[in-house]
Amino acid sequence: MVPGSLRAAMLRILFLVSQVLVGALAAYNLGVALWGLPNQAAFRRGTRRRRMRVVVPAHNEATVIGPLLADLAGQDYPADRVRVVVIADRCTDATVQMVHDAEVVERRDGPDGKGPALAWYLGEAPLDADESLVVLDADNRVDRAFLAGMADALDWGFDAAQAYVDTSNPDASWLTTAAALSYWASNRMVQLARHNLGWAPDLGGTGTAFAPTASWVVESESGVITEDSEQAARLILAGRRVAWLHNVRVYDQKPASVGVALQQRARWMSGKRSVARAYRSSMLTAALRRRSWSLVDLMIRQGQPGRAFMVGVSAALGVGALFTDLLWPWWLWAIIVAVQVLAPIVFLVRDRVPVRYLWRYPLLVVFGLAWLPVRLMSSWVRGWYHTPHD
């Protein structure tokens, strides 16, 4: 039996280690986020000679694909340098009939998911040696300068580029408003901050361009249900440079219903954990060998819980501090919670988010806390989930 004094000492050490980890992670995230306050320097204009193949995987997207194809047909980029291809992935609706001004290829069987569909298509129609790849979702919208901006980043010397993922339907429901606020804040606090530090941003699964030096990560079938997370890990491990384009936007439709949002978020969380488990050892080895903080940062991002979970744990520690002297003072935890909750507002204001959305900021707090049980639910998610659009 463990003596009472030893048990108390062990408990004190456990609480101390837990508090240090939570406090250090919160401080690290805030410290990195501050690098997102400066605006991004513009990329110089490229040659406009780069050949771009735009591939749009589409599973039953007849209701939404038309506007995207119209956007791509009106790009401010030489039309003879652009090839647009729609992968009609096991469609049972009129997606094929809705494709105009673009090629369409039909995939009639195979595993579920965008990753397998892209790998299948590129196996059937490989990229040319001088051809770059752009991946978009069927529900997206893009500005006229989208392809030019992506090409400029690749001409600058980056191997891959990720556009700013914006929200096309922020007013559809309280969920889409909260999702938009989350993306707007993260795009500065996570994506732009890491680009300004010279580190690699996350890939968003859409609005992503790959130079010939990086397209191999798409050509091989992904082993997880979030292929974008795996692609980012493989690119960084291979020493490839990934750009974040804060001023090049792709507009993505967010789920407006709770059921759809729950299933989509559970798939994301499950896939992220799978990538962290699969690549943790190789990333640690490469980080030590290269002395690369970008790899260390990627390991932290993939392994840490979300902001809402961090806030929840910090708040729980603050409440616990009212009943025991084993924890830091409650007022210190109150400060840590307040900083984590309120810091995104600074970045939303910096990004000139309209005031009508800033007033709805409490929705983001509710939105974040709602995903705490989803994190547990995601442990049972194994298969692909297709997010319906309208």
C-alpha cells in the first residue's frame, strides 16, 4: 500500500505537470498566433505561363457545381494554360449533365473519399512533367484572380500553396456563422502566423495547388480519411515548401444543420488523430535530424486538442483551484481562460471582419464547446462521410 504522504506527493506532482503542460501549450499557441498580426507581403507577379490542371472531385454535386465551373471559365489567367476536369465520382444524380466548359471523367466504383478519387484519376491521366495541379471542391466559389494567385506562389518557388478558405454561406444558420468566425480567426492565428514564421501552414483539402515537385502526394492513395492532413505531413517530411495565400480566397460551403456538422467534424478529428499516430515517429526523427522547428510545430498541431478543449480544461482547473491548494490560484486560471476566449477577437478585427459578425462572437464560443463530445464520438469514426451541399 502506498503511504499517504507519498500518495499526496505523487498527486501534487501530477497536478503540477498537468498545469504546466496546459499553461505552456496555451502560451505557445498565443505566442505563435501573434505572428499573424502583420499582413502578408504580396507575391510578385509570375510569368502567367504555368500550365494548371484544375481537378474537381464531385459526388452527387449537381446542385452546386455549375457556379464553380462558371468561376473557373472566367479566370484572369490565360485560358490555353488551364485544363478543368471534373471527376464524377460514382454519381447517381445529374452531375455529369451539369458539367459545361470542362472535361468530365466518371469513376464508377472504388473506395469512398476524395483522396482515392484523385489518386484513381491521376493514375488514369497522369500530369505532364510541367503541369501543376489545383484541387477544388464542387461547392466552392473562387474569385477571378484565384488561378493567377496560385500560379504566382508556385512561380515564386513554393512546391505547394494553400488559399485562404473562406465561407460562402456565413448567414445560412448560427452554425455557419460560428464556423465562419472560426475559420476567419484561424486563418490569421494559425495559417498566416506560420507562413510569416517561415513554417508550413495546414492544407485545407480544397483551394490547394501542387507544383510538379509536390504532386506525388496526391497521386498516391491516402491511407486516412483526411487526406489533406496526410499530404501536409508528407510534404514537410520531404522538405517541400508550402505557401499560405492570405489574399487568394476560395469560398467553401459550411454545413447549416447540426447533424451534418457533427458527422463532418467527427471525420476531421478522427483523420487528424490517424495522421498524428502514423507520422509521429518519422516526424520526431526528422525534426531532431534537421533541427526543424516547423516539424516540431506540426507535431504539436496534430497532437494537441482544439482551442475549445483547452479552454474547457483551463476552466476546470480554475474551478478545481477553489477547492484545493494543489492547483495554481483560480484567478490565474481565469486569466488563462479569458485570454484564450478573447484573443481571437483581436485577429478578427485585424482581418476587418464586419462588425455584424463580431457581435455574434459568443456563437463561436458555443460552437467550440459543442465539439467537446464530438471529440469522443470521433474515436469510433472509421469511414468517409460525404458532406451534402445545397
